[in-house]
Amino acid sequence: MGHILGTARPGLRVQFRPARPDDAAVAVPLIYSSGPAAFDYVFAADGDGAAESFLQRCFVDGAGEFGWRNHWVGVVHDRVVAVGAGYGANTKWPFTLAAARQILSHYGMRHGAAVIARGLRVESLIRPPEGDMHYLAHLAVVPELRGHGVGRALIDQLVGAAREAGRRRVVLDVAASNPRAEALYRRAGFKVVSERRSRLANAQVRVPDHRRMERVID
């Protein structure tokens, strides 16, 4: 799929393209900002910045859920301003194998096993796609452009990609503690279909409750 222009606020044109490894400097902090509590719960085994360090490694590696090949970026005047991913249930085993390799390589066997266990606990709260779902993840916009239509343009781009892939049901998860994001998704046609209570916490962070939202593509 080639480059696509999205319309945000009047006069602001966002160009969407597949991500590249050299987008990491901006894309990785944005990916992290899409769910910092969950990322820190799973990946922050070595202190401050550990989660972003791992996400950086995965993004540049390219494979799996956090790799650059799984992401789109929005660009304004040659600057990356947004990032997001969309994928189906067919990614389950490729993503699982890539994650195991990346985790064990980054953390080592001893700490890696604990990271994998925490990741599986988070998957009971934020479940991967199944069946005919097309799942949207890691949606984020640079702070200074939030509220200017870039997020909606990003969603439209990813939903369009789902339509081209033949999918008719698009889902995402949003933290119950993030009403602004939930309001954006509602305006984009998503509805809450379930809510999962979280009991996941450690000494540093608590993962919030999450709501699953769904949109049927016409």
C-alpha cells in the first residue's frame, strides 16, 4: 500500500506510510505512551526506562508486535507525529515466537521467564485478536497535535487498511482511566462491548481496568 494523505484540522495534512527502522526515535516513545502502565508492569524489570529500552530493541528488530514492520506512522512536514498498528489473529504464533526470542535475548533466561509470565497475565486483561478480528494497537499522537484531528485520521487510515485486508470487525482496548481516548474512539464509530477488571500491580505500577471497543466496517 502506498502513501496515503489524511485530513486533520483545516490546513494540517498528515501523510501515512509504513514505518521504517529509522523512525524509532519518535515512534518508540509514542508506542510506550499508548499504554505506559501495562508496558512498565511487563517490561520494567531493570529500573527506569527499561520498558522503552526493550521496545526500542523490538522496533528496530522489525519482527513481532512491536517491530517496525507492524506499524504505520503519520508524518507532517517530514516529521513523524503519530504511530499505530493493526493486525489479525493470524499473527498469534509469529508474534509469540518473535516476543520469546526478543525477551530472552534482551533480559536473559532468568529475568526473561518472569517477563514472559507477566506478559501472559496482561494478555488475560488485554486479549490478542481472535477469529475475524482486526486489532488496533499502540495508537499515539505527539502531545502538541492531540485534539487536532491527527488521531482520528490515524484511526481512519488503520480502519481503511483493515477493510482492504477483507476484515469487517475492528477492535481495540482502552484504559478505563483514559476517557479522552475513549471519547475519540466513540466519535470514530467504536462502541464498548466489554470491560475487564484489573488486579495487576506491583510495587511501582498498577495496570488499570480496560474496556474493549468494537466497530463493524460497513
